[in-house]
Amino acid sequence: MTPCYHRNRMSVIDFLFGRPLASYEEQSESIDAAKGIPIFGLDALGSAAYGPEAALTLLIPLGLAGVHYIVPISISIIVLLAIVCFSYLQTIPAYPAGGGSYTVASENLGPNLGLLAAAALMIDYVLVVAVGISAGIGALISALPTWEPYTLPLCMGTLLIITVINLRGVSETGAIFLFPTYLFVGSLFGAIAIGLGKTILAGGHPMPVIAPHKLPAVTESAGLWLLLKSFSSGCTAMTGVEAVSNGVQAFREPRAKHAQITLATIIGILIVMLAGIAILCRAYHIGATPPGQSGYQSVLSQLVSAVTGRGWFYYTSIASVLIVLVLQANTAFADFPRVCRAVAQNGYLPRAFANRGRRLVYTHGIYALVILAGAILALFGGVTDRLIPLFAIGAFLAFTLSQAGMVLHWKRVGGRHARHSMFINGAGAIATAATTVVVMVSKFAEGAWVTVLMIPALVALMKNVRGHYDRLLNEISSKDPLPTSGFRAPVVVVPMDNWTLISQKALRFALTLSDEVIGVHVASSEEPSAIKEDWPRLVEQPARAAGLPVPKLEVLQSPYRYVIGPLLEFVLEVERRYQDRTIAVVMPSLVEAHWYHSFLHNQRAELLTALLLFRGGDRIVIVNIPWRSHVDS
Amino acid sequence: MTPCYHRNRMSVIDFLFGRPLASYEEQSESIDAAKGIPIFGLDALGSAAYGPEAALTLLIPLGLAGVHYIVPISISIIVLLAIVCFSYLQTIPAYPAGGGSYTVASENLGPNLGLLAAAALMIDYVLVVAVGISAGIGALISALPTWEPYTLPLCMGTLLIITVINLRGVSETGAIFLFPTYLFVGSLFGAIAIGLGKTILAGGHPMPVIAPHKLPAVTESAGLWLLLKSFSSGCTAMTGVEAVSNGVQAFREPRAKHAQITLATIIGILIVMLAGIAILCRAYHIGATPPGQSGYQSVLSQLVSAVTGRGWFYYTSIASVLIVLVLQANTAFADFPRVCRAVAQNGYLPRAFANRGRRLVYTHGIYALVILAGAILALFGGVTDRLIPLFAIGAFLAFTLSQAGMVLHWKRVGGRHARHSMFINGAGAIATAATTVVVMVSKFAEGAWVTVLMIPALVALMKNVRGHYDRLLNEISSKDPLPTSGFRAPVVVVPMDNWTLISQKALRFALTLSDEVIGVHVASSEEPSAIKEDWPRLVEQPARAAGLPVPKLEVLQSPYRYVIGPLLEFVLEVERRYQDRTIAVVMPSLVEAHWYHSFLHNQRAELLTALLLFRGGDRIVIVNIPWRSHVDS
């Protein structure tokens, strides 16, 4: 008989999160390029909404000159982006089963650098969620300035909604995100096209429909340090680019082909957007406004109003920015649990991260992501600008380790084609390594130190988890057959309160276990215990008459009115007395018909069980004899 | 062997709450009149600080005329107080073991009216704590007006401090409260004496040192309704008078004598204070200021500044008012748990209320009081004036039931002396019954309805608790000896995950219990289970060779990756299959060396145990076989 367990009730949970999916339903969860762009590209594309803004925020002190520097800074970022793109296009066919930075780094650079890549990625994904949501709410506040005081609650509510959506599983979320992504790309392309047209017609100096915020007075002159910091902030526009190579497995066959097309399209769109935004910011003299203050307005909001005014196009665009930024977190919701799962399968994270839940998603990974992202949003008040310095390091460190791993991969593979790929990946590794150092140094004091501390801490934690599992497995593993000698019935201890049907049930079960049964009663000096006097009549005589073993009774005096302490000490004493025996503590317990009735009774059985588990030795086992009360009110 | 359990470690808890006291140490906790006044009189005496103020607050709309009416209103209250005092002086010798309203009412008027008295008293004590603390903080704010925004946090912090003090036990708290009580009485008597002297010297129209708040313009004329409401509010000055008769048992021998002296002294002091405050308010034209608003100043604060100015005497007086009002709650901390205990001993409240804790105080009663008082403080923002309408009803209802009970008591006793006492108690009963009705009607709309609803709700709750205990006792009680027929070994089910030392330990214990052992393994379709193939080699063959019973293995398929559900269903199925057998579920469980390691493992054993307890039938017992891991990091 092999019974098969099926669920047959529809619950509130099913309604919210969808019915549970069986493992064999997994095949249908596959993705083509058109669906892959929103699912894996949201992160990369959404970055366009805060990357340029982050760079411009640092240029505020330069006044008008700042908006001129945005063009060379954006060009550097685009060049870097192109290098990384070519590099990842090499990775995809080499790792068709999913070439995430963790996999590539640990296979080619060893487990330690692999864990470093995993930690960097995890922290990056947490920040993607936090920055995506805070930037989306930033867009909302640009359109509706009176909502500014509710920034943090809005961020938290949004996080909750995304979480519920993602607990439903990948395929449906892909469908949900399709429309807003294309609306975002479409409206931004539209605004850029109109803006460029107007700029050309006006000979480079277009009149804004709605004037952007006045650029502030110059308070600093452009120095290399300031420009480096601005470049580092702008690099946040590149986060999310590795998502495709991570998720090759989710694509429809031929997987590598579909994944490559998806990646190239995403990066192409991103480059157009970054370039367009930079040119229009210079043409329309659009700078950033000080973040986290009232009067804040996002760069994209200023840009679209300058190009088209505040009509339906403006509100459609801002709505699509809001939705895309908020849903950007979705990339992290798809990828963070995947990384956790890969790490957990190698024993470096708790096993629960490797188990899929009812909807084939890795539920524990989602919980961990939500808790961490929620904590970071709360800590930084939901203000994007405060989060930016923590960001990008994780992403660029993972880029670097992944490309460096690919270099060693191609070296091992050998051959002409491999040498060509090795060169491309090597260029990628060097460029991203340099950027990592630049970001780390230029942002260290403003918050990057948090990330720099967290990554090694996370690596240490993961190594500890693995060590624990190894030691435990070493302790409990066995390949031997069942040992068949040394069987002996346990010594049984039965705590007795009063003489009731509950204690009789426990005592009767004890007598089926062993010939050696000890009843134990705690007497307080305040009330004499009737059970001691009645024991011969109630227990000893009938047991003797029936030829059963005769249970003894021990009475413990407790002047301090404690009950649990004396019982615990007594069981430990019995354990010492019977050196080579198992001690079975038979615990009568009352199970009430309703949970609220449990307030009417002490929880001694539960407490004593917990104490025996933690303080007892290896030979103590606990038998719970439940009495199920039918008293209903 | 009767081991005696003694504690021998000094813990943080000991430091905070004092070392535990054994029952035989109780004798030393006895009290004489000098100690009895602060312990049992704080409630009654502290009322002088808010009773007159509550009456004056309602007279605000009358302007200057209001401060004239305070004298006749105070006279009515003092007369009522004298009647009640004589009445309780009769009760004390009649109930030397403690004649609380609950005891007197339930012994003489039956259990239902007894519960009504208990409920009224409990609610009264909760309000004593809430009002005492809020009025004390009100005094503090009068002296330090800038602290007004922190009213509620100050109230809550104070509640916490009192709680810790009270958890240490009665005797020590008596010592702590001695000094501030006498300081309060002394400084108020001083202020009254100086004020009366100045008034007489000035021919009835003294000049205030610091002018009290200007009395507002007249907005209403004096009507009977307004005066009744003012009297009802003023009656809060009488709460706490029953404390002595409640606690006769705590006094030193001869108990009744010490208690009577204490009660008469307390009421005498209270009458002097009420009369003095009323006369001085009229002489100095001191009215109440609107409460819960900035600029609030308590009547006592105005009175002392008017009489003596704001020197050291003022600050000493206000400090003593603050401390006494705050410590007034102490009466309730001594008496609320006593009432709960008496009720719990009759089975009308959970048994835990009848158990004394480590310091011989009734810990659960203290917890209940703190939670209720904290909730009420939070609900009403810590503003005394909002709490006053809820107050007094409970106290007067308990007065009435207690005196009415005494009338029946004397009737039963008979004789000349009894007839005299019956007359006094009857007068008390009529006076307090009339006052109860007046307070209830005049305050109903402003908040008394809350109390009027809560008292019967509490009575219903207590009757339900008793009903539950009765039904449960009926279900489980037994006077018969242990039944000795029908013993049979259980059918044993052992959930097996993998073949480890943990599962071996469980399986070996199962084999000592019974010949019928069923191993059960849940297989997910994703990973094939090795245990099924190896079962003959690992278990069946060695068991057969050793002449042991041979355990079977059942494999459950679970396409939804659930483990607990299938196991639960399987055990319930086994229970159905073996109709007349006990089913023992032997649960291997991992006990980690450190609590935080439990995150690394699933909690399946705990969850399955809980589900089996709640969903299983009467024949399922659970055996917990702990594996204590020694892995330390």
C-alpha cells in the first residue's frame, strides 16, 4: 500500500497564492524572449530611472556645469555596459543550465570565491528590491507631492503586494509584468524621440513646455573625485544585467539562443535610454533636486514634463515608471531564491531554502528577501538616495568574479574559439574589477562600508552553516544495519497530579511498556496529598491481584510551591540511578477542545517536556499521553 | 526517599524580585496599625487628591459660584463616609479571617451576588491603579508643565515600577510606602492649618501668595443635575475604604483590634483633609482647570501655592502627592490578587490565580491587574478626568453588597448586640445603594456605561470558567482503583527520514515497545528514496536473524512535496485500521546544542506532534525520542 496524498479543499490561502502545483506541472513554466524581457529585464531596464538621477544628484553642487558632465559620464557607463554584455553573451552557451555568478565562480575559482560571489549577489538583490521600490515611490511622489510624508508606509505596502504576487509563482507574474514593461519602454522611447526631435528643430536649445527646476548656484568646482563619485552612482544603472545568464534554464528550447537574444535586446534598450536621457538633460538643463526633502521631483518627471507638458502622456509615463520600478523588485524575487537554493543545495544555507513550496517557488528564499529588504527600507526611510551608496558594489563584485571564472573556464576548455571568448571575458573582468574598486573607494564613507562589511559576514555565516551540517552528518551518519543486541524495556516515570482518568490512562500505558514503573507526586506543604495514602488501594493491590508489575509511588516535598523543578530533578536522579537503561517519562496531558481553554490549565507537561529535552541526557525519552477533553464550553 | 527541592543559585530574577520565600516564612509578614495605615490606607487617603478636584471640575461652568457649592457637596460626602466607616467597623470583628465584599456577599447573599461583588471590586481595583497613576502624573505635570506631552509614557513607566516593587511581596512594600504616606498627610495637614490660620486672621478673605487660576465666566447656572454629577464625581474620594476589612488577616494579633484602629484612623484623616480642602477652596476661590489641556494645574497645586507660595514646602507637598497617588495603586496590588485568589479557590477563575509565586504573592493576579490597568491607561490617554466616570460605581456596588450581606449575617447571629450592628450596617447599605444609583445615572452617558457593561460581563465569564471546571472534573474524575484488564502492547509507527543513528535509535526503542512496528517514509517524486531498497538488508534481515519482530516499511508518495500531511493521514489511517489498539507514534527528534541551530532544521517532529494531538483520536500517544546533538558550532 502506498497511499498518495492529495489536497482536496480550496482555502483562503489557495485563493491568495494560487492552488498548489505538483512537481510534474513544472514543464509549463518556460519562457520565450518576448516574455523573458520583462521577467529578466525589468531590473536592468528599471535602472535607467535611477542611474542617471543618482549621477546627477552628485552633480548638483556644480550647477549648470553639472548637466554638461552627465554626457561623458553616461558614455563611460554605456561603454562598460557593452563590454559586460559581450562578456555575458559568452557565458550563456557555456552554462546552459544557468550560469549565475555563484555557479561560474564556485566551479572555476573554488568554493570560497564562489561564496563571495553568492554573498555579493544576495546583497545586490536585497538592494534591488529596496531601491526599486523606493525609486518607484519617488516617482509617485514627484507626481503627487502631498503624499511625501507617507513615503515609508507606501514602500512597505508595495513590498507586501509584490511578495504576495511572487508567492504565486513565475509564469503568472511574467504575464502580469509584460504590459507595464513595454509601456515603460514605449513611453520613454516616445519622450526621448519627441525631445530629440524638438532639440534638433530648435538647433540644440529647445524651449521646455514646463520649465524644469532651476539649477542651483555653483557651490563646488568639478574635480576628479566628484566626477568619480558621480560615475559610481551612475553605475547603479548597470545592476540587474546578470539576471539572464542566471536563469537560462527557465527559457524555452533552444535555451541559449533565446537567452542570448533576450540579453542583447535588454542591453540595447538600456543603452538607448541612458544615451537619450543624458542628451535631453543637457539640452533642457535638467538637474536633480535634493532628495528626501519636500519639493523633490525625479529627473524623469522633469524630463517628460519639459518635453511634453503635464498631459495624459506625462501621467502615463510616470505611472509606467512607478509600476516598472516597483516591479523591478520582481527580478530579485525570481533570482534571490534561486541563488539561495543553489547555495543551500551545497549545504551552505539551511536546507529549507532548497525546498520548493506549494507553488513551485522557493518560499523561504522569498521570506528572507522580504525581511531583509523591508529592514533596509525601514532603516533608510525609503529614500533612494541614501541607498545608492550601498548598491552596485555587490553587483560589480559578482560581475568580476563571474567573468574571472569564465576566463579560467575557457582556459580549461582550450581551442581557438575558447581563446577568443577568454579575451572577451578577460576584458569584462578587468573593466568590472576596476569599477568595483572605484565604487568601493568613492562611496566608502557614504555607506558602501555597510556592504563591504556585510559581504564577508555573510560568507562567514554560510561557511559556518556548512560546517555545522558536516559535523552533524558526521555525528549521525550510519551505513550499518540495525544493531540487534542490548534490547531492554525502559524504566518508566509517571508524574501523577491527582487520581483521575487522565492519570489512570497514563499509568496503564506505562504498564504496557515495562515492569519498572515509578509514579511521582509533588506535594506542597500547604495541602496534604491524598494520593499517597490511597496508593495501595488504588494501584498496588489491584496490580498485584492481576499479576501485573506493581508501580511504586515517590512523593516529593516542595516548600517553594514549584512543581516542575522537583520533577525535573527527580527524572535526572532516576537517570543517574539506572546507568544503562532508557528512562521513559510518561506525561499525561490535557488537550482542550478549544485553544482558549488552555488558559484555564497550567502548561506543566509542555514545560517539563521542553526542560527534559534540553537538560536531560541521551537516555531520556518522553511519552505524551493526551487526554482529549470533550468539554465544549 | 523523598527528595526536597531547594534552589541554590542567585539569578537576575532574584536580584530584581527578591529571593523566593518558602511557605513557612509567611508568619513574618504581619502588620501593625502604624504600618497598616500606609499599606491599606494609601488608596483611601490618596483619593483626597482627586475627589475634590473631580467635583470641582464639574463646577467649572458655574464660575465663582462653583467654589461655594464645594462645601455642601463635601459635607454630604463626609457624612456618607462616616456611615460607611461605622458600618465597616462592624464587619471587621465579624470576619476576622478577612471580610472582603466577595466573602461577605457570597456567604450571606449566595454565590451570584458574591460574584457580582467580586466583579465590582476587581474593576474598582483596576481603576484605582489607573486613576492613582494618572492623578499622580497629573500632579507632576502641574509642577513641571513642559512634561505634559509625555503623560502616557510617564504613566506606563510608573506602572512598571510599581509592578516590580509589588512582585517582591507585601512586607517590604509596606516599608517603602511608610515615609511618603506620612509626608503626604503631614504636608497636607500643614497646608490646611496654615491656610485656615491665614483665613481666620484675614477675616475669611485671605490674600493668596500666588494667585490661583482665574475662575472662568459663568456659562451655566447651578441645577440639581449638575450638583448630583459633581457629588458623584466627588464620591471617588471614598474609594479604597473597604481595603482594611479585606485584609484583616494580614494584621498582627489581636487582628480585629489593630484593623479597627487602622480603619478609624484612616477615615478620620481623610475627613479632615476633605473638609480642609473644601473650606480653603472657597476661601481662596480655587477652582479646577480644564483637564487634558496644556495649562492644566491640579487643585492641590493651586491650593498649596496660594497658601505658601512656590517654595520648598510647595515642592515637598507636590512630590508627596505624586508619590502617594502613584503608590495608591499599591492598595490594589495588595487586594486585587487576594480577591482573584478567593474567587479562583471557588473555581470561578483559572487555578493559576490561587497559586502563590516565589515571593508568596499571587503573581498571576498581579499580572492580570497590570495588563488591565495598562490597557485602560492607554485607552484613556492617562487623563484622570476621563477615567473618573468609570470609577466609584464598582466601589459603591461592592460597599452595598457587603453591607447588605452583613445585615443578613447579623440577622442569622441574633441577639441584642447583633440587632444594633444590623441597624448600622443597614443604614450603610441604604446610603451606599442610593449613592450607587446616583453615580450610575448621573455618569452613565460619560462613561459609567462601560463599567455597567463590564461588571455583568465579568460575572458571566467567571460563571463560565466554573462551569468548564465542573464539566471537566465530571469527565475525568474517578474514585475507582486502576482497571487491570485489556492490557495490550501498542501498534508502533516510526516516521523514517533517512537511515541515520537518529532513526536507528527510534526504531530500537519502538522494538522494545511492541511486536508490531511500522516504519513510514515519505518519498517525493523528485528524489528516489534509498531507504526502500535497503530496508531488507538494514532492518528485516538482522531483526529476523536476532529473533526480533520484523518492522515493516510503508512508503508514501507525495507529489506536492508535503511531508507532514501524508504522515498525519497515515497515522489516522492506522488508527482506523486497528480499532481496539493504542497507536504509539515514535518521533525521532533532533535537539541542538544551541537554540539558534534550530533554524538549520525543519520543525517537522514538533508540527506533527501538535497536529496529532489536535486531530488524532483518543488512542494515539506520542513518543519523543530526542537525539541530543553535541555539535557545538
